[in-house]
Amino acid sequence: QVQLQESGPGLVKPSQTLSLTCTVSGGSITTRVYAWNWIRQPPGKGLEWMGVIAFDASTYYSPSLKSRNSISRDTRKNQFSLQLSSVTPEDTAVYYCAKHLNTYIVLVTTGDSEYDYWGQGTQVTVSS
């Protein structure tokens, strides 16, 4: 049973960088061909796929966020992380990390696919 747990600050000031970490247990983030994703849901809106780091450490981002978005990993800790720069109140959302069985499906669908495991989500508010 794979478990994912998001961690990070719940409040970020405008123009700062939002940093979140997802700790994975019960499975390795280097397992072929799994994909490790960040997804968010702003209040009153649907889910938005932000980007993915694949089993081989390659990264792919939503075109709408690409310039502000960065995903990295620490294989020793079995964690992957999100950094979103220059945040505004519009970045206020519940942020989720999620696992997908196949990196290539995530890429073809630009994240619009079924995920087999999710973290519980963490609320991030951007406010001064």
C-alpha cells in the first residue's frame, strides 16, 4: 500500500516561493514507469494538474505554470518536492501529491487521467 503525505507551510506571502514536499512510503519513486504528480484545487474550482516528476527524474509541467513551476526529488528520502515562485492570491488552493502508474499516459493526457494513490492534501493560502 503506497502512502503519500504532503508537508509545507500553510501560509505564503505574495511574491514569495511556495515549497511543498511529498513523502512516499510503501513504494519507491524510482520504480518504472511510475509518475509522481502535483495537483491543486483552488476554492470553488476543479482539479488542476501542475506537473510531474517521472521514475527517471525527468520533469514535465503544465504550460500555464511552466515558468513558475519546479519539481525535484530526493531518492534517499523517497520524497519529491514542488516549488512555485512569485505566488499570488490566485495560487491559494489545496495542494495534492498523487501517484500514477504510467508516466507516458500522464504526458499524453497532460495529467487528465486516473491516479491510483493520493495524499490527503494540504491547504496553502497566499496572503499578506
